[in-house]
Amino acid sequence: MTKNVLISGASIAGPALAFWLGRLGFEPTVVELAPALRHGGQAVDFRGETHLTVLERMGLLPALRELQTGGSPMRFVDERGRTLLHLPAEFAGGEIEVLRGDLAAVLYEHSLPRTEYVFGDSITHLTETPSGVRVDFQRGVSRDFDLVIGADGLHSNVRRLAFGPEEDYVSHLGYYAATWRLPTDLGLPRGSAGHKGSVGYNVPGRLASVGADHRDPAQAGAFFAFASPELSYDRHDLDQQKRLIDDAFSGLGWEVPRLLASLHQAPDLYFDSISRADVDTWSTGRVCLVGDAACGATIGGMGSGTAVVAAYVLAGELARADGDHRTAFTRYETRLRKYAKGCQAGGDRTGKFLAPGTATGIRLRNALLSRPLFLNGMLKLGERVSSTVTLPDHPAALGHLGR
């Protein structure tokens, strides 16, 4: 029977899958390129019955409710700081909103008793054998595993090694996004002390926004998004990425000059395209993809919720199939593909929502979302989309939880 499973990626999908595999009698190992868990990050949310049911079955709801941000209202302003649109916390925050780093830490802690974690290493080669997969690592010695799971996000290393180059599966959606941390006095708009959530300023095709840190009032977080054809740049060269952001926003008013000044002092930066991953078949041989690696979007695709749902379903199907990976992988994809694609579709609209391409588009967005009926309709749509799959009651999974 399949027992020894290697998972690439220690963000959301990887530890969630390790949690369930460990509970179900498998022996999961998680390898992560970063030297340690990543802290902080943008807020992620869960909404609807399906997301909350999986979190409840994992026993995570109490811990996440203690860590939740309370939601992140969004306010869009003109160049003088006058409010044009206010969106309530539940618009972006769902029923539970936590920082990505906090979620990753909770998943790690709950999976750790039954999982081996290897930080600071990466897979370099996969060789399938009649009985498993021979895995070569950048630093560690080669090892044999029964299965390999790519839970390593939109830019999945496992997908590249087992399925083919990234450009065959990842589509640019016309925008880029950037986030960085900064001291509050360098970034928060004047007169906004005590304001909860973020404040954003639009010109056609560009958004500059900033919000106070949920935990540390001395810290703030900037979020920028801009329309652009696909750019060629070094993903490891922060100075080059900062220049791209500077070029895209130079000359704008409001608080943009102060925020750009803080960018050049920021020790870290997240910068990436808003893109979508589409893989025709989520498995090949003994290798399978889960979360954003299989069917993700950079922003707005309910990626965290889909990841925990997918982890639950995949682990359960492996247990139900008694380790027959071909049967399990097929059942997993059949059950989840339509659901994941429906959630992912929200990411196609994210860039256009954040930074409409024309002044008319900005005015139209503000006018529509200022109408309570329209806003409530969008909130209900998000809840429906996130709950369009029926969760299997895997007896093994529920039995291990004493249910």
C-alpha cells in the first residue's frame, strides 16, 4: 500500500494535505525551498459552508478565530483623499480572514506531529520507477517515495519537472501586483490614523493602496496593482522589480510619492503577475498537483479555501482507494475540477476590479458597488461559488476525528 508521500510546498495546500495524510496513516514529508515558514503576508479568507466544514473537520476553527483580522474594509479615494467608494469588511474578508503567514503556521503546527518537514531545499529531478518515484534534491540526498504531490503554487516546481515548462500552463491576465511592509509614519495617508482596512487611489490601469497592520500599529502594508503586458524580469532581483513599480507609478499624486519612497527602503517585496494556471490533467503517473499548482489564480480565485478543500478530498480518496494512486487521482480530479475552475474564475476579474483601464470604468465600478443591492448580490455569489461541491464523508477521515 502507498504510504510514503513527498509534498512540495509548505504554504497552505502542502501542510493541509500533510495534516490529512498523517491522520489517515500515511507518512508525509514536506519539502520547502524557503529556510523557514513565511510570516505575515496578505490576508486570506474563507467563506461559505464548504470551506468552514473542512476547517471544522480539521479542528482549526478555534485557532483561526483567535487569529482573525476582523475583516479588511476597503476605501477608494480621489487625489485629495475624499472617499469615492467604501466596501465593508465582509466584501474581501469572507466569514474568517487571517494573515497568510498565520494560516500557514496553524497548518504547520497541526500537521507537524505526523509530518517530516525539510526546509531550505528543493526538488531537482523526478524519476518514476515501477514501485515509486526517485527524487533528487538540491541539497539533500536522493530519496524514494511512493508518490509526489506538487503543492507549490502558481509557479510550481513539481509541475515544471513532471508536466512541462510553466509557459505551457500559466496565462498572464494583464496585470501585476506588489506588496511590501513599511513604517506607519511613512505610508498611511495623513488624517487616516485609526482607520481600519486599506485606502486606495486609482488612475486608469493603476491602483496604489495602503493599510495599517492588523497587529502592529507601527507598521503598514502597501499594495499596488497595474495593467501591463507580460514583462521579462528576474524574479530574484528585488531592485529590478522595484524599478518596474517605480516606472509604472511615477508622476502620480495622492500619497504615491511617499509610498514609492518607502518601497526603496523596504527589505522585502512580493511582486508577481496576476496570472492563472490551467492544467489539462492534474496527475501524471505517480505525481499529482493540488491547489494553485493545478488550478489557481494569483489573487481573487479563493485559492486558500480551494487548497484546504482539495487537500481533504485528495487525502480521503487516497485512503478510500487503499493507496491505488491511479484510482484516487482520477476520483479527486473528477470531484473537484469543476469546483476549482468556478472558484478560479474570480481571478480573471481581479485586475480589472482593482485598477479599471479607463476613467469611465473606475466611475462605473464605484457607482455599482455603492448600491447595496448590487454589493449584496456579489457577496452572495461568492458564498455560492465557494460551496458548489459536495464534500465526501470519508469514514477514515471522520473516524480519526472521533466523529
